[in-house]
Amino acid sequence: MIKARSLTKIYGTTTAIAGLTFDLEAGEVLGFLGPNGAGKTTTMRILTCYIQPTEGQAEVAGFDVATQSAEVRRRIGYLPEGVPLYHDMTVRAYLKFMAAAKGYGRALRNEYVQNAMEQTGITNVAGRLIGHLSKGYRQRVGLAQAILGDPKVLILDEPTIGLDPAQVHEIRELIKQMAHKRTVILSTHILPEVSMTCTRVIIINRGRIVAQGTPEKLTSELQSEGMTRVVAKGPINDMRVKLDALPGVTGVYVKSKPDGNVAEFEIKSRRGADVRSAVASAIVGSGWELLELHSEGMTLEEIFLKVIASEKEVQEYAA
Ligand SMILES: Nc1ncnc2c1ncn2[C@@H]1O[C@H](COP(=O)(O)OP(=O)(O)O)[C@@H](O)[C@H]1O
Ligand SMILES: [Mg+2]
């Protein structure tokens, strides 16, 4: 249903996204997870034809976003980041206005507005001014606007940001209902949100995909333990026993066939424990020779923690 190939967007000297490639089957709900500035909004704006990529292609329902944008827009409902609502319009008037802007004729407009209000549970506030609604209700109006005309693809940019926990829960439930029989991409910065709502997750950071998979796959990988490889020279069994006793270490395996007094060890450690310096001092402190030491490529948890940590920095910086 959605196909992105090497999508790249460069603003002057800023590379907003760098070669994003992914596919989304019909009916899937993709969680787009990443810190501020990762490139989530940029990607969504390309898919919804608001901006053109600098390089790469994307298709929605078989239509190219660059050359067949009218076809693409007709099939997509889009909730932009910080949805720009008209505060001095009533809910019904705003939705009719948006339906007209999407090109629906008068007869269809009323029907689409009514359906959208029913599906998002806002018929009871149809005559109220948007500016007088709670944030949760305003977000429902934004979602109602996105589903006008019953598009098969929904693109929702941070739909729960700025809401209180009760409102987050309501909006999440609503998205789950709306995701039924639709293909959805939603961006978020919250890992639990992704596992509650999504069938698939892409984690992006600095415009690149750093991890992707089902929430189950990610969760199981997020729980995987750390691994350090060491090559050392010394009495192999003594070294193994010594390494095994270090705090945080859960297992030591002699990996390659010992060659004289040299062995390669695979050291497993509890997640979050960095055992590298303890390993180094245990070997060197015992008078053995440390020939190589490195931690295995980042685990998904490390990647995710890094992503979240940089987001916190950004938020603290902004606060
Ligand atoms: N219109 C623009 N002009 C210049 N830089 C932009 C523009 N839009 C986004 N960027 C930059 O592109 C990067 C990605 O931004 P964005 O897609 O908004 O990330 P996210 O939605 O994940 O927070 C950021 O570094 C941002 O500053
Ligand atoms: Mg954004």
C-alpha cells in the first residue's frame, strides 16, 4: 500500500531524511518512532504530497507521490503535527469547510461530515466553537477531518502529543478503531504507544532507519543481553573463571579454538551492564595479556535508549 525508496530530503545544509526505504502492506499500522528532528514529519509530508523529496520515490496505493499527487491525496487522510484548527469555527462548519477543500460536492459533504463525527464521537459538540473544546476533543476534530471521505490510508503525526493520560487513552482507542480496515502510519516518541497500537515499528534517528520489525520482535530484541568479545593471552581456564565472576557477567564462552595460550572469549552480560573496563582490568591486573576487546554492535535497546536520550536532551533544551 505504501512504498518508499531511498527517500531523501535536504534543506540547505540540513539532511532531514537520508535514504529511507520501507514498505507497508494494506491493513498494517506502522509506528514511526524517533526523537525530535529525526525526520518523522518530513517523511509524512512527502507521503502526503506537501513537499517533494530531494531524491528517491514513494508510492501510495500504486500512485507516485511526485507525479500523481491528486490520486494520492484522494486516498490519504492526514493529521498534521499540531493540527491547525480554526478556533472560531464550530466543529460542523470546520469539517464542512475541510470537506469542501478536499473537493467533495455539497451532497457528499454532509454525509461525510456526519460519518466522520460519528466515528470520532463528536456529534454532541457539532455546534460548539473549536476554541472552546478540550485538547482531547480538538484532537478528535482533527481525526474527524482526516477520515472525511473514508480514505484507506491515514497518516497521523504525533496524534497524542500534548494530551493528558486520560485523553491519550481515548485517542489511542479511537485510532485503533480507525485503523480497522485501513493502512496507518503514526509517528510517536513513546515506545509503549507503539506496542499498544502498531503492527510494525520503524525507529528513525537523524533521518535514518536504525531499527524495524514487529513490536514483538523489537521487544524481544530489546531484552537481549549484551555481548563483549575478548582475545587474551594467559591460562585459558583461569581467565574464564575470572571473567565469569565479574559483576554483570552472565556467561563466558571460549569461542575460537584455543591456540596455545591465546583464546577468544564471548562474554554475555546483563542488559545495561557495560563490562568492558572490568574485563580489561581483570585481565591486565592478573598479569595476562589483553589482545582485543570490543562490544558487539549495538543492541536494539542501546539504540532505542540512545534515541530516547537524545530526545530528552532536545526536550530539556527546549524547555
Ligand atoms: N522547512 C524546513 N527547513 C529547514 N529544515 C527543516 C525544515 N523542516 C524540517 N527541517 C529539519 O529537518 C530535520 C527533521 O525534521 P522533522 O522531519 O520535523 O523531524 P521530526 O518530525 O522527527 O521531529 C530537523 O533537523 C529539522 O530542523
Ligand atoms: Mg515532527
